Amino acid sequence: GIPATLRGMVKGDMRETANAVLRLVNEDKRGGVQIDPNAFGTYGINAVPALVVTCDGRYDRIAGNLALREALTKIAESGDCADTAKAILAAHP
């Protein structure tokens, strides 16, 4: 249920972007896809893949080649939004 967020369009082309999104949704069974270039600046994302967990006006960001469960576990262990990450992990064993 966590949407993939794209910074912008693939090669500046809507058709290529739509095809890439369809591949993500169909092949990886993702929770959705959104285009939000502002999120990258808001959360200081300069490398992908990255995961952001938000809570009460705060956030944790982790980037790198990690499985989603592994990234959430790291945030649950020591992040500002540890309780949120723990709740997500508990809801999806």
C-alpha cells in the first residue's frame, strides 16, 4: 500500500512514464505510483530507492538497496518515527 513516488516524467514524456508506471504496478504489485517532485526536496532525497516514514510532523528517511521490511525494521529500531514503522510492520507480518 506504499506508493512509489517519481520525481518527474521518464525522458520528459508522458507516454514513456505511463508505460514505466504500468510495468511497476503490474510486475511488482506496488500500491500505486505518484509523481511528486516536491517530496524529493522536502525529505532531502538525493538517491533512490529511498523510503520515508512520516509521523507528527517528523520523518525518517532511509536510502539504499534494502528490502522494504528491512528498511522499516531499521527505522523501527532507532528512528524518530519508530512507532509508525512498528505499526506498519505489525499490520503486515
